[in-house]
Amino acid sequence: MPKPVHGSTDGAQPVPRARFDAIPLALVLALALAALPLIGSMSSWATLTIAGLAMGLIVFVIASGLTLVFGLMDVLNFGHGVFIALGAFVATTVMGAMNTYGGFVSSPSLTVNLGAVAVAALAGIVSAAALGLVFERVLVRPVYGMHLKQILITMGGMIIGEELIKLVWGPQMIPLQPPESLRGALVVGDVAVEKFRLLAVVVGLAVFVGLLWLLNRTKLGLLIRAGVQDREMVESLGYRIRRLFVAVFVAGSGLAGLGGVLWGLYQQSVIPQIGAQVNTLIFIVIIIGGLGSTLGCFVGALLVGLMANYCGFLAPKAALFSNIGLMVAVLLWRPQGLYPVGHR
């Protein structure tokens, strides 16, 4: 008589464990190595690679909120850009006030400058999360399960949000520079690395690790994922799935606000259309990675960041279409994206 498989009951088939697929992750290294002979200079390649990784991690922070909402709630939120824009503008106001009344932004102290960025980022997260709560209750809740209506109503919400931002802050571009000690670059040999990009790398990696831990290692993540698979069963156990889903939407909006702060500092300026401008890039990342996959979003964002920087250096005219070409190539290889939804 065969021995029962560990973790299964007699007569039941064992549930196979999902194995980690390292091939998509290896694409990041392959792309970087393929660009080296084309660029020629090792120092230029290293500078572009670090800049591309930093850009990719900022895009990941922005896109991770939308990935969370779609993967766990099945909501196509095309109004995600309004949370990005609000977070960026609130951070601009907060940093301006801190510099006017305390000189925190112009201080040469790294600790003070990091504190100023943290306060501005927190303000951006809270404001975007609050707007996300209103957005979910007023616009998204009536159209759960109706994707076409979700697209139309959330796009309308983003347009209205942009107009309200223009009403409060005006339609003009507002400068948003990193604090004094985060400006400029660190030079190591012949490689120049902008200081703010290093901070963006740290924040992006922290968000990635935090999301994976939350979704895979905590009871809250287990309840959310179980609610996606069988909502009625989880509710029968006494858990209020609707509240969990609202919390997911608010958290996704807050991540968009954080991404807006980082993107505004990265661009060193903010405009009311900042969210709409980056929306296309976000959806490219999500499609490349696999709809709803946090790991896929991470890998896709790194690929997009590297491709944008390499093409911008080698063929500036092709840079605008490079990421679309990357998306097409990935989908021809893997139509469901690099990591399907099973890889959270």
C-alpha cells in the first residue's frame, strides 16, 4: 500500500506546491548584460543601470497599489492617476511650508532632509488614502464586477480630480526638488549616481518586501486572498470581507500617493496631469508582469526602467516606443505575463 503524501489525507490527491520561476527575473540581468556592449563604456553602463533600476522601483511603488487593487479586488481603476497627482501636490505644499517656516529642505543635514521627505511622503500617503476611501464608496462600489463601467467611471473620476487639483494649485508646473543633501550625485570612480535615486531604490525595495510579507506571511494577507477565492466561506467564519477590500483599496491609493511623491521628486516638478502621464507606463508594467501579481509588477517595473534608460541613451527617438515593444515581446512569449496571478 503506498504511503500517504505529507499534507494530504488518505484517498486525496496531494496539492502540488507552486515552484518559483526564476526565468522572468533573469530577464532583468539579461537585459542589463545585453546593453553593455551596445553602450561600450562601463561607467556609462553602470550609471544608466542604476538610474534605470531607481526609475523602475519608483514605477513599482506607483503600480503596486493598482496591482493590489486589481489582483485582490478585480477592480480596473483607470483613475489611479488622481491619487498619484494628489500625493505629489500635497508633498509639494508640505515641503514648501517646512522650508519656509523651518528651513528643513535647505538644511545641509541629511537627517533633517530625510525627515522632511518622510513627513511630505506621509502627507501624500494620507491624502491619497483619504481620497481613495471616498473614491471607493462613491464611484467604485456601485460597479463591482462590471469592468466596462469601472473603466468609464474611474476615468471620469480622474478627469474630475485633475480639474479639482487645478482649482486648488493652479494649472501651471510647480518645481519640486529633493532637499539639499539629496541633490547632486555620488561619484565612485567614473560612475555617477544621483543621491535621490539611491533613496528611491531603498524605498522601492522596502515596499516590495513589505507587500510580499503582508500577503504571504500574515493572517490579514491570508484572509484577503481567501476572500478573493471564496468570499462566502470567509464571511461565514465571521470576517467582514467588504471592510478588508475597502482597506485594500485605501492601501493601494496610499501607495499611489507615495509613488506620486517619489515621481515628483524624480522629475523635480509636478503638474496636474502627472498621474495621467504615468498611467500608460503603469499599465504596461502590470500587463508585462501579469495582472494582479506583485512579483510580476516588480520584475516588469525593473525591465521598463532599464529599457527606458538604455533606449534613451542609445536611440532617443525610439525611447517613447521601447516599452510598448517590450510589452509586445513579453506577451508573444508569455500571453499571461511573466508571473500569472498565482505568484502574489
